Amino acid sequence: MTSHERGLSQPPFTRLRRCFVPGERAGHQVTTAHFQAVYPAVAEAGLGSEGVYIGRDMHGGSFVYDPWLLYARGVLNDANTLVIGRPDFGKSSLSKTWLLRSRLFGRRGEIVDLKGEYEPLVRALGGTVIRLTPGGGTRLNPLTRIGRRELRENLLEAIAKAMLNRPLSQAEAIGLTAALEAADLASDGAEVSIPDVIEQLRHPTAQLADRLGVSPHSAQEELREVALALQRLCQGPLRGMFDGPTTAGEDVFDSPVISLDLSEITDGVAAVNLPIAIAMVCAVAFLDAKRVERADRAQRLGYEVEKTIRINDEAWRALPIAGLGDYYQAAFKLSRKTGVQHWLVLHRISDLRAAGDEGSRQQRLAEGLLADASTTIIYRQHAQELPLSTEALGLSETERDLIGSLEQGVALWRVGGRSFEVRHLLSDLEWELIDTDQAMGSRAPLGFA
Ligand SMILES: Nc1ncnc2c1ncn2[C@@H]1O[C@H](COP(=O)(O)OP(=O)(O)O)[C@@H](O)[C@H]1O
Ligand SMILES: [Mg+2]
């Protein structure tokens, strides 16, 4: 595609510079008030001039965005962002340039990359790519001790529920937490990983059984299924990835941009794929653990923690799975404390509302995620998705029509209840780094060890 076709007509350098000089607004011929009267709800004054340049507000000005700044100004309740849209309308392109441009403001980046499409960008930013392959050389321990017990407990519970494909019984929920505690105690300070927890579930101590109010033998019976479910994580398509101490060197995680490439995990072609989803959640848990560690260190040494952008492209694969969506929601809730922007990429709102026997729970989850993401960026939606999107996002009729007909690269940004129609603009250099969909398909493995 040529620059001209992308709607850009200036030489690359001019455009690149423009990307980083936010704030200019072309003069309108009418006032904003006039605009709003004619075209309600999608004609607002911008979000100010400070922030990362995104592109052009369709009403003439530059559009800049910085969720932390807007949070500080009281415009947003949180920094989290949902990017929603049909495939091929520009979600990943935006996600990549958002990270690239934010690096200039000193933001860190963490990416869970299901398609292996972020690598050129990450390398250009001097970051690190960790590629996970079944039985491969790199292992990440999602149970790395992070000082926040609830995250590890949430993770175990999320994985167990997802593997069992049902909610946990009371005994299983208590047993899992108790087994993690017992494994920590037994490890004498060494790193605990999932097989250690399985061991505790399979051979419950008298103390653990006491927590359940039954004999060790009965405890073993009650916990058998959950032990087997976790056991499956150590076999099949996920074997060797999350089931032992971390093998990648510690310094890797101090990299300003780190991407966990999960593109080698392929098991079947189902849209919602359990191994991929579990790998995503384990990867996310691991990154959370590392970030909390960094934040604690920063606090100890008295410097400010850098803000982090966490991009979960293709997050729709994990969210509908019992347990995994809840895990995301818990992470969303913590983001204010930990300086993270969760940036989730989905196809449609209904990705958050999977049907099934957990329908109402999923609906609460969807509402929770939407409530904890003050920014929603909506690319083109299928006609049948329009009623749900309109209702869930509280869109006007005009906006509803708009999201059904948006062209590539243009999105409706809902920022703390305000709406902007924005064309995302990229420089030629950026296109080179991010438009990698085809090129990446045939890439040789990195062989990271
Ligand atoms: N801002 C944009 N302006 C023009 N075309 C774009 C823009 N963003 C993306 N595209 C086009 O759309 C294609 C798909 O973009 P991508 O970001 O991979 O979509 P998605 O992640 O939504 O599937 C790109 O290869 C590019 O040709
Ligand atoms: Mg994409």
C-alpha cells in the first residue's frame, strides 16, 4: 500500500516529525458547538495538547492521548484500554505505534504476542523477545514469588477452573490455596512451581486435610481432579513452558520492552483455544510478578516506578474461558496501584460475554472489564454486533451508525465518556516496523535459550 493510499501526502520525515509534535489544530470553519448540533456526540474539542500523538481527529485537529495524564486530570478513572474491532481494520497497527511512541515518554512495554508480529518493533526498541515453544528451552514460572499472595492464588484458581471447565468446589478452592502455602513452606525459600503444588494436592499433609476438615485420605479424594487438571498443564502443548523454575536470565526482564511470543503454541484451530489461553494467562502472571518485583525494588531504592503498557493482542482468545477472564479482571483492578495500562485487543463486545452455563457470570465479567477500562477504541463492527456494542458502550445512534461503517485505520475513541472519531496516522518508518503480518509467517525460530 502506498503512502498516498493511506491518506498521507507528505514526505516521510515531515510526517514522522509531526507524529511527535502534538498539539497543532487546523482551523475550523465552524465552532465546536455548531459541529455538535449537526453531528452530536462525535464532535468534541480534543483532549488537550499533551500526550502521545495518535492521528487526526476527523473534525480537523491533532488527536493526542495519555491515559495517565488524563487520570491525573480526573478525566479518566483508570488507564486501561479496550481496543475492539473486526480483523484487519488496524487494531494491531495502533497497538504497536502506541507502544513505539510511548517509549519516547519513557513508558515500558510488555507484550503477549500470539502471532509473533511484534518482534521487529520490539527489536527496534532495544527490547527482548522470549519465544515459548512446547518442550523448548525457555521456561517461565508463573508462580514466581511476588509478595502478593492473591495474584498467585488467583492464577492457580484461574488455571484450574479453565482446565476443569467448571467452577471449583469449596474444597478445591481451599485445597489449592492450602497446597500453595504448603509447597512454599516445604520449599524452604526455593522457587515453587506448579509441580510442587500438584505434589501437595496429591499427597495432602494432615495440616492441609485439617483445613478442609477431613482426613488426609478424603482430602486426597477431593483434590484428585484438580491435581489432574494441573498435571495436564505439564503435558501436551504446554509442556516445559510453565512447569518449573524460570530459565531465562534475570536481566532479560529489566529490558524496557519485553515480548512473550506464544506464536508456536498451536493446538487445533478452535477459535478459543485452551492451551493458548492458558499460556496467555501464565505469561501475564509471570509479567505481573516481574513488574511487582521491579516496583518493590524501585520503592526500596526511592525512585519512581516507570509506567508500563501491557499489550494483550488477541485477548479475545482467553477472556471467554471460565476462570481466565476473572484473572484479567483482577489484574485490571490492581492496575491503578501498579502503574499499568492494560491494553486488551478484542474482536467484539460479545467476546466478553460468552454464553454457556456461566452466562451470567460472564456477563458480570464483561461489565466489570468495561467498567475498569475508561478508554474504549472501537474499529469497524459487524452489523450484528451493533446492538450489543451500542448498549454496552452507551453509544448514541450516530455513533452506532459510525462504528458499522468505519474504514481501515479510523476508530471511535471513547475516552472517559467523551467520543472522538480518529484516523490513526503512521510514518513510513513506522509502517516498516509494524506491518509485518505476512513477513512474519515464514520467520525462522529464534532459538532463545
Ligand atoms: N491507520 C491505518 N491507516 C490505513 N491503513 C491501515 C491503518 N492501520 C491498519 N491499516 C491497514 O490494515 C491492515 C491490517 O491492520 P492490523 O493492524 O493488522 O489489523 P487488525 O489488528 O485489526 O487485524 C494493515 O496491514 C494496513 O494495510
Ligand atoms: Mg491484529
